[in-house]
Amino acid sequence: MSKKKVKETKEENIEPEPEKQINDKFIAVISGQRVISKEAEGAKLLYDQSRFGEIKDGKIQYSLVESLYLLERNKLIIKSEKNKELDFEAFVKLSVKYEPNFWKRYCVYRDLRTRGYIVKTALKFGADFRVYDRGVKPGEDHAKWIVYPVHESETLTWYEFAAKNRVAHSTRKKLMLGIVDDENDVTYYICSWMRP
């Protein structure tokens, strides 16, 4: 009878430190067109990892599309100023009051985020979003694209199209049109200037 050597292994129960987990939801309150985090730890960690939100006055503020995305992903609990928790449908209804194009914008935002891109607002560029290449965070490099969400049934005049292209060209970014169809799927077109 032979004896088998059993190699002793020491099992360690290694759990991540609580402040590094982002599995727990955190609370934020809607105030006008912004959603502001109440709990700094979870919000700060999510900002550090994926650049959700913007740091202002020691708190993290989210755009309406960012907030809905985090709500849909079970990362965020959104409350009204009267401390009432808002579900997905209630938040969409409220957001549409502030932004009539909210759902179209959200479809594009959600699609880009699920593809691994960091998406930020681009109001100062005259666009809906600025998009960073995968692996690039704002502050490390410039955005690669500016994005305009458009529903497939909308029409753009040549003047509107030229204006969008001019904004992209002047900011040294590529113009991307996110075309949203009736099933909320998004198709992208990249447009650029060419010199003959």
C-alpha cells in the first residue's frame, strides 16, 4: 500500500475591502436636470473606475442619461427631493419633461457604454456627447468622437449636417451620428471632411 503525499494548502478567505466594492447600490437625489450623489464612497469609486459623473463641490453629479444607465444596472437608487424612490419608468417620465429627446439620447448613451466607451456630455462643443476610445479616460487624452443621436425617421437639412460636421472638424474630433430605430437599436455613421 503506497502512501500518497498530500500537499497541504493553506486556504485564505480573501475578500475585497468594503470601500472597493461597487456591487452595493448608492443613493443619489434628483435636483432639476442633475442627480447628485449622497454617498461619496460608492460614487467616488465608480467615478475612479469608469468615469461616471462629474465631481463638483465634493459630490458627484450625474447627467440624466448617466443616472438612468446606473439605475438600470442596479448601481444607483434615485430619490426625489421629497425622499421618494424613483423606479425606471418614473425616472424616464421625469427626464423627458426636461429633455424631449431624452429616450433617443439614452439609447445611444446606453449602447456606447455597454460597448465599453466612456461617454460624457458635449454641450460646450455643440453636440450631445463626446466619446473616448476604449481604455482612455477623460483627462488622460481627448475624446475621439462627438456624437449626435438621431431617430431614423428624422431628417437633417444639408445646413444642419454641415454645421455638425463643422463643429466636429473645428474641435478635432470625428463626427458620429447614432441612428436610433423603432426597436431602440443604434447604427453609427462616422462622417469626416475630405479635400479633393
